[in-house]
Amino acid sequence: MFEISISELMVLAIVGLVVVGPERLPKVARAAGLFIGRLRRYANDVRADIEREMRLDELKKARTEIEDSMRRFEGDLDAEFRHVERALDASAESINAAFGSASGGLKDLQDWDGPETTPAPEEAPTEAENIAPSSPPPPSAPAVNTAKPDAP
């Protein structure tokens, strides 16, 4: 902060000793130290307040930028919604027009009782159905071993 060398401090101490006197010099030095300490704290507080205000200004700028971008996004989103809404309205109108032209046919369909049904003639059974199921084949006889046993 201050560039004071040891020789300059010695000169200040001698001048203070001569001006204030040896009896009051310790009290004056203590009061000067307290005053310098308060001055430093005040300077640090002022510096911290300035830095805090600078950060607050930066945050306010960032906030306004974010709010502006949100407004732009909201406007873009509203425009897109309006575009989609117009497209949906146009589709709904074309569908309604298609159903409107088909409403005569729809009325005819509502009055329709369904196809006229006539009973189908009974069909003759097919050849596979005419054949009665055969009885199961008789069980086969067990196999007899006709081989000669080996002699010992």
C-alpha cells in the first residue's frame, strides 16, 4: 500500500517522539494504529460493496437477457401454435366438407337394414364325410425270438 522504508519509519518515530513527547507517544501510536485499522476495514467494506454492486449489475444484465430470450421464445412458440392451429382448422374444415358431401350417402347408410339374406341350400356331405370311421386295427402279436441261444 504505502511504500515506507525502515529509515523513513525511524524518522517518523523520532519526529513523533519530539512533537508528542515520550509519555504520550504509546497512547498516540495505539490510537493511530486503531485509526489505521478502522480505515483499512472501511476501505475493505467499500471495496466489497463495490464488487457486490458490480456482481448485482451483472446478474441484472443476465436476468434481462434471459427474460428477453424467454419473451422471444414465447413469441416464437405462440406463432408456431397459431400456425398449427390454422393447419388443424383447415384439416377440420376439409374433413367436415368431405363428410358434408357424403352426408346424403350417410343418411342412406343409416336407413339401410343390411343385405337381404336368403337361406343357403343344405349341401350334400362330402365324400370324406360319407366314409364311416373305420375300427382301429387289431393289436399286433408280440415278437417271438427265434434265434438259438449261444452255447457255452
